[in-house]
Amino acid sequence: MQAVTHWAQRRLGAHFHYAWVAVALAFLIMLITAGTRATPSVMMVALEESLGWDRISISLALSINLALFGLVGPFAAAAMERFGLRRTVLVALFVLAVAVALSNWMQQRWQMSLLWGVLVGSATGVTAMTFGATVVNRWFKTRRGLAMGLLTASSATGQLVFLPFLASLVESSGWRPVVLSVAAAIAVAIPFVFLLLPERPAQVGLALYGEPEGTPPAPVEARRNPVALAFSVLGRAVKERDFWLLFFSFFVCGATTNGYIGTHFIAMCGDYGLDPVKGASVLAAMGALDLVGTTASGWLSDRFNNRVLLFWYYGLRGLALLYLPAAFGLGYFGLPVFAVFYGLDWIATVPPTVRLTTDVFGSRDAPIVFGWIVTGHQLGAAFSALLGGVLRANLGTYTLATMFSGVLCLLAAVMVLRINRQGRLAPAG
């Protein structure tokens, strides 16, 4: 593998840093992860009709998925320090491909909870935002915001690439061909990671992007038990008020994106007479807009006050959600307007949150601390996925859940203004 990466760097030449290859590989992995995680929302109605399951049962499995996706994050970051980035990601991709493929034969509710809840949730927790933050901190000295914005945008691109195709496949052939297609896409990524993803810039004879050539590599700490490392970093972080502000604001982020809109939007469209393909197309359009919005957010986070950026992101998202129940009845000025405003803002919160985490806790601890903050994100997502399903089943409408999500965002907009008010910068090491 090392010979391949050295050859690739030589072919790229001295003016193109291999850090951007690492970002491209991470983008591919996170794109496939996002597509995998979006798949159950496309299959929700088909599973109800094919297997006779109710929406609460499906929402419970997805809630487990979302919770584990977040809970695994800090341990994944610590495992990358202990066992290596490439090895950890390869194991996660293998587990993910096998679990998704096996779900083709599921018949019972507990099987969905095991495969899509426990296994897919855990594996995607390794290959998502915490993985992206680890790559950025290992490879970049400057342009970290832009790099993290690009990686975060992979979630949007994953929806753009996967959702319309998967929704059409569900409509024409049912849900089982969908899971086999997704499993095949995951398997395709494995050889790229094996051959082309080094652990650190020093393995290809480079300094970090933005460091002068010849800068000695930062010392790598002795490898420690990943569980102990994750909890030791958490023990230091929880003593800081900023950790809790970041944690609970990201809880709201997860509750109002992956948890609610990501899980229930296509089914919500069905309540208003839109078929799954049209609902998935709207969601994919929001994904395309978020590709622009989140990349721009990364660029902005390198240049402007990140607390203020988060204030606007959460505030505008809250207003968009409060508008959503009315949007379905306003024709051209309804759902398309919501899609534009919500899409540009979908996960634009990630680059400023990563930047604030690094500023407060330093580049050494930041990936693991961010992993714990992502836990808050996914606990919020799990809470909202289950609550949305319960309210829809009992009230026959998503309106109350939508309004609740909007109010949460407005509260988060106020909360984030108190993060790192001293403007401190933690030591890099």
C-alpha cells in the first residue's frame, strides 16, 4: 500500500499535496455512508406494505441506528489512534457491506433492529463525521474549514446520488434490490481505502498541508486502549462549559436534520399526496443545495466568527421548519422555497462546530471530543426519529413534530452565542 501512495504522490507532483487525495477518499467513504444511512427512509413505506410492520417499529430500528451512529464516534476516533485509520475504516466498511446485504433476507422486526439498528448504526459511526474530522486534523494545518466543509457536503452528495435512484428502484422492484445495490456500492470502496489511504502525511514524505516543507512530523503518542483514551478525553472535556454548549446545540442539529427530515420527510410527502420518487427528488435537491451551502460554510468558518455563523444557521433552519407545514399547500412558492432555504442550511453547522471544538480543545484531542459531540448529534437524531414516528402514528400528522423541531432550532441559535466567548485557542498538541 505504501508503495502505491508514494507512486501516486510522485505522479501528482510537488505542487499538488496528497492531503487532497486523502480528502477525496474520505469524501467517497462518507458519501457512501450517507447514502447507506438515507436508504431506510426510502424503504419505510415499502417495508410497511411488504412485511406488515407499523411505522413505530421501523422508527425504533432507525432510532437505534442513529443513537449508535453517534455513540460509536469517540471510540472510533480513539480506535483510529490505537489501531490505525486505514485498518479501522476497512473493518467498518466490511461490517457495513455484510449487514446491508444480509438485510435482504430479514423477515422479523428484531432482524431490522439488529442489522440496520446495531450493525449499520455502529459501522457508519466509524465512517462519518468523526472520520472526516480525524482526516482533516491529521493532514491539514491551514484550510481546515474548507476541507471539513467539503467532507461534510459528502452527506448531501450521498443523498443526491443515491435517493432518486433508490426511490425509483423501490417503486419498480421493491425494497430488496435496494439493499443489494447499496451493499455493492460499499464493497466498491474497500480496495480504494486499502490501496490509497495513508495514516499520516509523513508516510508519503510530506508535512501537513500549510506547513513549510521540511517541518518535522508531530510526535505520535504511544498507542493506548481506545476505550480508556476516549473516556480520558471526555473526562477533561466535560469540565468545560463550552463542551456542553457544543454538545446540546449539536443535539438540536441532529434532531432537526438526520433524525426528523432525513427519516420522515419522504413519508411526510406521502401524507400530502406526493409519491416516494417525488419526495426523494425534493430531498435530493436539498442535498445538492447543501453541497453548496456546507462547502461555503467551511470557507466562511476559516474567515469569520464561528459563533455568529452558527447563530444564523440554526435561526434560519428554525424559521424554515416553522414554515414547512404551510409549504405543502402553497404550490410553486411552497415546497421549493423550503427546499432552497433548508437545503442550503442542512448541515452547514458542522464546519463551524469542528472549528470551535479545535479552538477550545486543541488539534490532538479535537477528533475525540468532536466524536463525543457527534454523540449528542445522534442522540438528538434518535430522539427525533422516534418522536416523529410516535406523533405521526397517534395524531395522523407530522405538523406538531415539525413545529417542535423549529422551536428547538431557535433555542439553539441563542445557545451557540455563548460558545468560546473568550476567543481562546488551545495548543495544537
